[in-house]
Amino acid sequence: MPQNIAEFRIIGRVGKITKREKVSYVNIAANYNRRDGDEWKQDTIWNSVVCFANIASHLENVGKGDLVHVTGKVREGWHGESVETTYRTELIADTFSVLAKGSGDGE
């Protein structure tokens, strides 16, 4: 029987890393080219990736500006009830690799 899956893959540059007790959040910028009339433009999209303890250990040597490759699953979450319900899509990392060190300040 086929399995339903929701996965993501990002190759991009690290922005901010926010470390918490059991989870870390990594902002990763990915660039996309698009045509605007006769010109090509580049859009930068920021993605917030959730890294639990199994992946968070890989973040020890990751710094701002590093080029990374991250894969994982997409999870839809919500809280609240009725009209107060808030929805969000989470990107949960399964793999996290540094492809190249950036020239960032290592924050």
C-alpha cells in the first residue's frame, strides 16, 4: 500500500539559530529565481526549521552564513478552539549537513 508523505529539502544559508532546552530553531534563507516581464529577479525566502535533540547536536559548529542542506518532514500544527484556532506549518529536520562555512560572525 502506498504511503502518504510530506517532506522538504532546503539548501540555503543559515541566518539566526535560537536554542531552547529541548529544541532549536534555525532560520535558513533559500533563493528562488522568477521572471518579472523580461527580467529575472531573485527572491529570498526565509524558512524556520525545527531541530529536536537528535539533530540539535549537529548545530554546535554551525554559524550564521553557513551553507546547509536540510531534509525532513512537514507537520501541520494547531492550537486553540473554534474562531481562536491558530494553524501553522512546521518543518521538522531529519538530516542537517553543513556544505560550506560562511563568512558570518558565528552567532
